[in-house]
Amino acid sequence: MPYHIRMADTYHTTALPSYDEALSKVLARVAVLDEASVPLGGALGRVLCQDIVADRDQPPFDRSAMDGYAVRVGELAADQQQPIVATIPAGGVADPGCDLTAGVARIATGAAVPGAYDAVIPVEQANESSGGQCVSFSTADVKSGACIHRHGADARAGQVLIPAGTLLGAPHIGIAAAVGAVMLTVKHRPSVSLITTGDEVRPPATATNDLEAQHIRNSNGPMLDALLSGLGTELMDHVHVVDDPDATRAAAQEALTKSDLVVTVGGVSAGRRDYLPSVWEALGLETIVKGVAIQPGKPVLIAQPVDNCEKLVIGLPGNPVSVLATAHLFVWPVVRAMLGLSPALPWRRVWLSHEVKPNPRREAFRPARLIGDTRDQVEMIHWQGSGDLVHTSTSSGFLRIPAQEQTLQPGSQARFLPMIGGDL
Ligand code: AMP
Ligand code: MG
């Protein structure tokens, strides 16, 4: 009886781990980094290793939320003249000699409302008269507590305002300053060395006339620099090596000495001049992943020194879209894990706007963009394959397409990974 024999690629790729399997193998090898102390001004984007605790109640006093007049609501009548007995600026107090119960007080936003008053009426609803000695209000319908940000309403002294493990954004910096935490314990930034490879690859600054037709500029290096700095890493070095085993070995050895994470680009496939796999082996590293059943990005190589499990090497294939995809799929979760953050990436549930034909043998991560008013439909971009960064730049992330024979119909659910720093 006749039967089909699939291409050799089938046997090869079915033996490769899936993305999920490869990622969990790698994450099992990631060491969480140590802590460092940094001044508040340098803490944005760092991972906090201490709880930030309120030293006082927040707000620390009954705070006027508006420029206006502090009043007692029980004594208000619309359009009735009230004597102004005090003026209270932000950071100041009423004159100690004045009798606050004899009238209302002019008060600034952020000033402490004296206990004699129970509401603030904004200036927009007030009319001063008698040369500023009296005021009337357009309404007497004022609730007790109006325009007062009550003492302790946000937090009580001793309360944790920002828990350890938080990735610090601008509001966290403001809160830390508000409670006097000027030095913060945070995770070290992962130090990263980047190695790009290839005889054909020239520095981005090479003049057009100095490029032979078969040369290209190094687009992956600066693209990865940008991605890595967006992830909160500290780039130690970026070297480019030609396809030569000795040069590759020297660069690899130095990068490993300098950094927690070495990211390489190109030179990991099955080509005769792809030296990185043999170089890492010769340097005594253990291969953790060599090839993953994904498209693009199949040749990914991940290795670790046998005698130093605090370091990791991630080898990405050279095609720019493969670099972009595998940096998202592997480098991003690894960096998060090094920082002690959850490695889970922000996959979104989306619906396909058109038919999608999967690769039956490899899970695909295709550049795509979110569309529709609610941005929950996804369409793939037209592209020329994993060398085509030009069309990929119009995408906003990656559509995850399972390895299966059946075509996915429009309206089917799928998962979508937003691009780091992308515009959704
Ligand atoms: P490789 O994985 O080394 O076989 O490279 C695959 C493809 O990616 C080749 O077409 C390379 O020219 C290209 N490539 C490799 N490195 C870079 C780079 N740094 N910038 C732009 N393209 C690259
Ligand atoms: Mg190459």
C-alpha cells in the first residue's frame, strides 16, 4: 500500500522542542540577580527589592483639594454674605489670633483645612465683596467633606505603599519621594554583551559607496541594543566578528567574562561558516537548547557554562525578523526572570480577521497588527520572509499560529504578543 514519506525536515523538526518546552528548559537555568542600592533619580524601570512603607498617614492632614473657602456647611445659605476671617496658604496656617468660628477662611489647594471647617467651596462658586472682607456663594448645596482630601484617606502610617517586586514606574518614584525613601534597594540590571557575526555585515556608519553589492549594514546590532535597553539591561559591549573560528572564540570568551547574559546574532545555523555552536562547545558550555520547532527562529541556541550557572548565552539566528521574534520569545522572558519578575509575557487573546494557513510542522510567530475599534482583531502583514524588516516594521507584534494541518478560519481565536515599545 502506498504511503507518504515527508521531507527530511519533518523528521528533524519533530525532534525539536516546542517553544513552550524550550522556554521552560531555559527558564529553569536562569539565576535571579543580586540587589543594589540606587538613588531615587536612577530608580525608574528598576525592580524594587524592598517594601516602600508610609512613614505618615497619607495625606498627613485634611488637605484642601481646591483653591476656595473653608466653610461650615451647617451655616451656609445661598447668596448670604460671610465674613472672611483668615487666609490659609499651602504650607501655612491661619493666624493664631483669629476666631475661625466667626466666618469662613480663604484657602489654597494643598493647605491644611482647620478642624473648625468641614468643606471647601471652590473660588469659581464664590463672590468676594467689601474689598475682600466678605464672600457669598452661588450655592448652599454643599456636602460635608466636599473638596477635602481627608487625613489618612489614601494610606495609614506603616502601610505598604509599593511592595517588593514592583517594576518601578513614574508614580512609584513619586510615592517613594513622598515617604522620604531616597535610596532604594533594587535588582541589579542584567549586564549583557552582544556579539554580531558575518563577513557580509558592515558597520551602520559605512558610506553607501564603500559597500559592495553583496554587503549589508549591521541592522541587528542597533536593533538589539534598543530592545535590550528597553528591557532594563545594561549593555556592556557590542562587538562584531567576522566568520572566523579564532575571532569568534576570542569574542565569545571575553563576552562571557564580562556579562550575565551573552546574546549573539547569526552564525548558529548549519552553514559551514556558522562557528558559534562549536565555539561554545569548545569553551566547555552545556547546550540547553539547539533548535526549536518555531518559524522564524528555528536555529536558536542556548547554552550555559557548566561551572557558572549565573551566566547564560542566547544565540539568535541572523535574519532580522528572526532576531526580532526570538528576542521577544527568549531574551525578554529570560531578562524578566533574571530580574525576579514573572517571565510570563503579555500575550493577548485576539480574533483573526482573515484565514491563516499554519505551518503543520512548526509553530509560527508572524508579524501582524491589531485592527478594529477595540484592537482585538489581528491581521498578518504582507512580507517577504524573515529577512524583511521593512514590512515587519508596519506590524505591532507577533501572531502565534499553532503547528497544525487545518487552516484557521476568520474569527478564530489566537494569541498575539505586542512588540516591545510598540504602538498598539
Ligand atoms: P546567519 O544566521 O549568520 O546565517 O545569517 C542569516 C541572515 O541574516 C544572512 O542573510 C545575514 O546576512 C543576515 N544577518 C546576519 N547578521 C546580521 C546583522 N547583524 N544585520 C543584518 N543582517 C544580518
Ligand atoms: Mg552568518
